[in-house]
Amino acid sequence: MSVLVTGGTGYIGSHTVVDLLNNNYDVVIVDNYVNSKPEVLNRIKTITGKMPKFYEVDCCDENAFRKVFEKENITDVIHFAGLKSVGESVQKPGLYYSNNIGSTLTLLKLMHEFDVNNLVFSSSATVYGVPDHVPLKEDDPIGGCTNPYGETKLDIEYILKYETSMCSKMNVAILRYFNPIGAHKSGLIGEDPQGIPNNLMPYITQVAVGKREHLNVFGNDYHTVDGTGVRDYIHVVDLAAGHLAALRKLTEKPGLVIFNLGTGKGTSVLELVTAFENANNIKIPYVICPRRPGDVDENYADASKAFKEMGWEAKLNIVDACRDSWNWQKNNPKGYDK
Ligand code: NAD
Ligand code: UD1
């Protein structure tokens, strides 16, 4: 009785594996290290005292992936594996479609073959496109994604809806993440972006550690509290807990369920900068720059459904996340590279 965690050595996957092991789940990780490092496994062992089973396999490689299903007694799957860079997806749309959708189709085929019926899928608030109101509820319209990355998440959501409507045994939880930040409190695992970070928090921590001179704030003329973009920043440890709540939900055999995982609170870029400065007593120099194409004014969740139906809610706040992101970055200035 094991939980298969695809992409389990990545940022959100590693935090979820820690929570699963601490709650006595048997875990089998499959990852091809396209965006993660083997060192993550040692860090997971240091935190939990347990080394998870690991297979270096590309989820698009059906034959290699089938061997994992043959060897392990898999009952549930959490599918994190995927490429996630918006900019790269615009440059290489084919790669994003083949990796993200291809891996999911292969996984579904093997789940049917081995009669594995419970799946938790990593979706994103990006499926709401350009929202005309906030907070966003799960039954608000989806679509209108402005990049191939977002399109792959949308397409996979549709595939999973059809799968569950065709196969009465299948139970699927689609989790729409808002903006994950923070790190495990040990400072042993965290977000380790390759190259120049696209996302706000890793950019701030790299300014703090002296790797970048200043933060570029993309626009201060949005219709928001201070003109900078507003997002729903959720601590990755809370997000990880949302996956355990979803696994428990699937034991009720609900068919398809969809949940926003966010805090329900919006925070502007400058509010996050100030929170980081106050939490860590470090000044973050910034420069106001033009807007980044594709960005929206405000995006935050109505997360009440996850609380009502799974008893899950975010417990940590942005100050906790700023402290933990910095603790990870300062202890690992080069990420997982020594
Ligand atoms: P990540 O890049 O840190 O983790 C993804 C993991 O999947 C990596 O370890 C990578 O090596 C692995 N992987 C990718 N393609 C693979 C393949 N074909 N076979 C095997 N392994 C493969 O990303 P993350 O931030 O942990 O995100 C996890 C999931 O959540 C992704 O699907 C992402 O799109 C989604 N998501 C992330 C965010 C975010 O802001 N981090 C927001 C919304 C949704
Ligand atoms: C981005 C992606 C989204 C993806 C998510 C998680 C875009 C348009 N959206 O969301 O599809 O699901 O990441 O990977 O890329 N900001 C700065 N300076 C920076 C970086 C960001 O000012 O150096 C601002 C942005 O303009 C935005 C906020 O910070 O207002 C958050 O940005 P980011 O962390 O990239 O997340 P999203 O844009 O919400």
C-alpha cells in the first residue's frame, strides 16, 4: 500500500513526501531529475529519519514506468511531475505539451492497467486565465490561458474530468495551487530554481543573499492597494498538508473533486518585500520596471471549499514564509549544489 509521488524530489513534491513519511505513509518517488537534484533524498532522510523509495524514471517512458508499477504495490498517486516555467513554455511549447500531457496520459494508462484508482493532480490558479473578479471560486470560469504551460494544466483538467466520468472507479482530486512560497522549517529543503528566478520569492531571497543586486518590481500602476500586483502566497508546508487532506478525501470515493489551495488573502509585491524585510531584518533594494506581459492585477483564492469539504486550511502566514524562505536560502546559498 504505497503512495506513488511523481516529481517527488521537486519543490512541492519534497515537502509533501516529508509530510507523508511523517504520517507513516509508504512512499515511492518517480522523478527524472529534469528540475531537481538527488541530494533532496538525503535531506528528506535527515528530516524524517526515513529514506523514501526512489526510481529515476521519466514518466513519459511507458516501459520504464510500468516496471515501477510491477514492483510496487501502489494504491494512490500524487502527480507533481511536470515542467513549470511560463517563459520556457512560450519558447518550447512542444516540450511542454509532450512532457506535461504525455506524462499524465502514460500515468493514466498504467493506473488503469494496474487498477490504481486514486489520483491527486497538481493544477494551478493559472487555469482561471484573466479573472474578472476575486476571490476565485472553483466553479468560476476557466480558460483563456496566455501561455502553453497554463494550457497544459487546463487540458489535463479536461482529460481528468472525462476519465472520471467514463470510469466510475476513478477518484481524482484536482488541486489548484495559488503562489507557493516558504520552505521546511529545518532549512534543509526548499525551492532551488535554475538560472534567473521567474518567481518573486526566490528572486527576493537571491537579492538578500547578494546573488542579485536588486529586485525588479514589474509595474506599479495596477488597480491594487499600492499599484503592484496582488497574489495569494501560500506556505509550501501548508500546501503539502493539502495533499494529505486530498488523499483522505479520496477514500470517500467522491469521483472528481476540485479544490483551490490558497490562503484567501491577497498580498502585493511591495507588501511581500516589506514583510520579508521585517521578518529577517534585511533591506531589499528594488527598482520599479514596466509590467511583465501576461500578469494580472489581482489573483487570490476563495479557499473555503477545501475547509468545508476536507477540513484543510492554511495555518502559516507570509511572515512565516518569509522567515523560512530566507532560512533555506541563507543555509544553502547555492541551493542543493555544494
Ligand atoms: P518542480 O520543478 O520543483 O518539481 C517538478 C518535478 O517533476 C521535478 O523534480 C522534475 O524533475 C520532475 N519532472 C518533470 N517532468 C518529469 C517527467 N517527465 N518525469 C519524471 N519527473 C519529471 O516544481 P514544483 O514547484 O514542485 O511544482 C510541482 C507541480 O505543481 C508541477 O506540476 C507544477 O506545474 C505545479 N504547480 C507549481 C506551482 C509553483 O508555483 N511552484 C504553481 C502551480 C502549480
Ligand atoms: C507565475 C506564472 C503562473 C505560474 C506561477 C507559478 C506568469 C505570468 N504567471 O505566477 O502561470 O502558475 O508563476 O509558477 O508568469 N514579480 C515582480 N518581480 C519579479 C517576479 C515577480 O515584480 O522578479 C511580481 C509579478 O509581476 C507578480 C508577482 O510578483 O505581480 C508574483 O509573480 P510570480 O511569483 O512570478 O507569480 P505569478 O505571476 O502569480
